[in-house]
Amino acid sequence: MKFIIWGAGARGQRLYWHLGAEKIEAYIDSDEKKIGKSIAEKRIISFDEYKKDYRDYWIIISYVHEDEVIDILNANGIKKYFRMTDFPGELQEPNPRDLLRQYIWKEIECGKQYIIYGCTVYSFILNEWIKEKTGKYTYLIPHKELEKEVIDNLKKDFPQYSFCTLEEAKKSDIDVVWDSIEADFPDICKEFRKSKVINVYDCSDRIEAYYNPQIEKLKNIHQGQRCFIVATGPSLRMDDLDTLKENNEICISLNSIWEAFTMTEWRPDYYVVEDHQAMEGRYGEGTKNIEARYVFVGDTNGDFWDKDHASNMLRYHACYEYSEKKLPKFSENFAQKCYAAGTVTYSCMQLAAYMGFKNIYLLGVDFSYYGLPRNVKYTHFFQYRENDIQSVAYTEQVLLAYQSAKLYADSHDMKICNATRGGKLEVFERVDFDSLFQ
């Protein structure tokens, strides 16, 4: 069965890598300038053309603001859709790898009876992997939120799979339940007390290739201390950076902070970059030349990591689980993984917590795009050059990330305060930057 991908942007193009050309029929996009063009020989069509000629195909919504698409589909009586946000991080990330399949493949034991909870595209992929290893498919249990009409359509359009209800499955002799719907995991564990229930949506704790022993050496090295996370918002002042240097404050900074290095002698102790695009061109060169004790670089750009790097440059795994409807998870083991959430500032917070900082002060975290129309570009303390990459701000995701960080801090005897001069970030308690040095 081939799918139609809604969204011909970056996330939609990633699905071409992750699913393979043979599983994609075409793309839908609302941008009239894209209609008629192609992505790797897959046509970009309008929604009207879909309704006319492709209505039998299931849609995978890759567009970040998926609720808008769902409203359109429901208004047109279309129930045949999946969401990219139901894919695990490995199938959303910009660096396609085979690590998830390799892990799952090793976990499959011939002779054991498996069953999969959930009916998403990822559930189908899991079933294909089971068949590759054991020679046969297993049963799929439709998850709770699916309507009867959707389940009926699944049974009709995916005849190669067998479906059963939760009650039917509980009566069977099941060795292992694979739960592909993480939100339902606690309930599924209760339902199958005699079977082994495994969360196969987020396997990041169990994939050995993500672990970096060099980062583990840094765990709690700053136990009980304070630090500043210095971002690159338009409010950032060079004299404030000078103040941090004069007071020997420990600082974590990020992305294009090196633009400040010609204007101040201050340098961060730690530096974090995660966006795969920020590792290319001039930004990639800036990252290589960062003067910091350690440079933390996400594993989001395979080409970048194929090259040689300085010994102080440490790779960490960035889990891509983007959603505008749920709080992102907060990693307690940065040596194994970090949860990406639309802003590298969130990754810096996870790193700071891992290194044991008790008081974290934010500086230059303006969140100035909050309340503005969607897809607004980030602004910074410096002026962009003509060919610079300027990222789009994802307001909903970033707000959820800040809320998640606050919840984590409040429950772990940690304090995050906002020392930014102005801006729109009100999730954290405000403090006056100057008062911190009196």
C-alpha cells in the first residue's frame, strides 16, 4: 500500500528517506507554487486533485500544525489518515539510520508469540519486521482513540494484516506485547499482566549506539552550582557577557553565539548545537572553531559526523518526538539521549540538569516570536548575512518545552529563572540580571 504525504516541506521529505520511494505515491501541499512540481519524482498535488483521483489512498500528515489538516480532512468526510507525530523519533529525525530496525530485529525471537498494540504506520512497519524474522505477521490491536469507521477502513485496505480487539487478545496466549502507542503504555501493562509489555515507541534508552561514555564522565560535575544558559536573542548585550566573564560564571551557550566573539572576550564553558542545518556552511565552520571546554553536537547530521573532529567535541543523541499537543519528555541521561523540542535551549536545560546545576539562569532567551503569526523567523542579537540559514520558530512546541522544563525543575529541587532583559518568556520566574552580581 502506498501513501500520500500531506506536506512537501522538510518533514515530508524526511518520510521519503524513512519509508522509501515504493511506499509513497505523491505529496499534497497547500502552497500553489509547489503544485505540479516533484520531490524525488513524486508529484506534488493539490487537495482537490487528491479528492478527485487519489481518495482511496491513506494520507500521512507531516505538516507540523497537523490539527489544521485534520480539520480539513474531517470537514470533507475523510477518515483515512495517519499522523507523523505517531512515528517514533527515529522515523522523524533528519538523519535517516537503521538503528531502530536493528534493535527491534535483535529483540524478535522465533517461536515466541507477539502481538502489536496500535494501528499506525509504525505499527505496520513493526509487523513487517516481524514477518521478515519469523516468516509470518502477527495480530494488531486497534488503539483506544480509533473510531469504528477507521478500524473498518483499516481492515478493508490492509487485508494482509489480521486485527483483533483488546479483549480477544487478552484471551490468547501472548508472550510479548509490543506497545506502539506510548500514551497507553501504563494501561496496556495492566491489561496484560501475564505477558511482557514493551514500549517500542521510544527505544532510545536501549539503543547502544546512542550512548556516549565521554558525556557520562560529566554527570553531576557541577553538583549544586549555578550556571547561565546564554541564548542568542535580540536582547543579548555584550556588556552582560563581560559581566559573566568578570564574575567567572559557568555558561552554556548555543548555535550562533560565536557571532559575539569579535565584540567580547567572554567565551562559554560549554556549547551546544543541534539543528542539522546549523552544521553546514558558515555555521558549520563556526561550530568547529568554538572556544569552549566541551562542544556538544547532536547526531542530526550524518555528513557532519563522517568527518574528523576535535577531541572536545562530543556527540549526543537528539530524539525527535515533535508534537504541538503534549509536553516533550525531559531526559535524565544526557549521555544516552536528549529530547529535541523546537529549541536547542531545551537541550541546554537537559544538559545543565545532567551536570548537576541547581540554579539555572536564562539570558537572551527572548521568546519574542510568541503571539506572532506562525512560521515567523527567529531574530538574534546580530544581523543576518544574505545567504545565512534563518530557522522558522515553532511557537507551540517551544512553549511546551519550557513548560516541561519548569515541571522537571520544580520536582527535582532545581530552579530555572529568566534573567533575560525583556522578551515574552513568562514560564519561569523573572530575575533582574544585574541583581545577581550585587
